[in-house]
Amino acid sequence: VGVIVLSVAFGLGHIVQGWDAVMTTAVLGAFWAVVYLRRRSTLAPVISHSGFNSLEILRVAITGP
């Protein structure tokens, strides 16, 4: 239940980016929550999240919004 609530909240936190971003980030939030639960550490989800954000910034810089 906690993973679902976290994922929905994480997705809705990105609503200004559009519903496609809400769905994508909700799924990513669920993934990162499961990683946290399995590893009992925030390190892997934080590094994965920052890597994802870095790749998105690079993609936008190369191809545009």
C-alpha cells in the first residue's frame, strides 16, 4: 500500500509537466520504492533518480523540449 501511495504522490508532484510525466514518474517512483525496500538504503534510488534526471537534461539539451 505504501509503494502505491508513494508512487501516486510522486507522479502527481510532476503534474505541471503533463499527464505523460505523471504516469512515467509514478512508475519510476514505484521502481525506486521497491529498490529501497529490497536494499534498505536510499543510496541506490537517489543515485538512480539523479542519473535519470541527468539523462533527461542531456536529452532536452540535444533534441529540445
